[in-house]
Amino acid sequence: MAVALPSIGQWFRRPNGTLLEVVAIDEEDSTVEVQFFDGTIDEIEIEAWPDQMLIEVAAPEDWSGSVDMDPEDYFGKAPGEAHSGFHDPLAFLEEKL
């Protein structure tokens, strides 16, 4: 069974259930750069790609796994209240500093 080479934007699942996305392909170094659902970045040698036993899957509906934000970053303390920096991105950054 021939294994197709990956392309940027494809999502795969490892046999243990870990999700990853192909984010870059470096033909010069013969590597595939992948980002796991939790945000971790890794490289896989193109020659080793078929040995990974990856299954192509659709992109997850909940992509927030790779985004390092807590629910408090989206909303204020009162339910339904928008964060004070929601309308002004610079105000939001100033709060974090």
C-alpha cells in the first residue's frame, strides 16, 4: 500500500489517538513539520513518514487545543460580560503586561 506524501494543512491521527497537523514541509532538509493538537511542534523525516502509521482525518471542530488561552481570556468575570480588551486589542495587551 503506497503512502501519499503529506501536504500542508492535512490533519492526521496517530494510533494512540494523538491529533497532529502538517504545518510545513522542508524539501531541502527532507522533513515534515507537524503541530500536535496541544500546540507542540515536531519534525518527522520524510523517509520515516510511512512508518508513523498515521490516519488522515478531518480537522477537529474544537481547534482551541493548540491555542494557549483560558476561558477568562475570552470573557469577563460576569457571565456574558465581554472582556474589557475585547473591543480594543491594545487594551487587552496592556492588561497582560
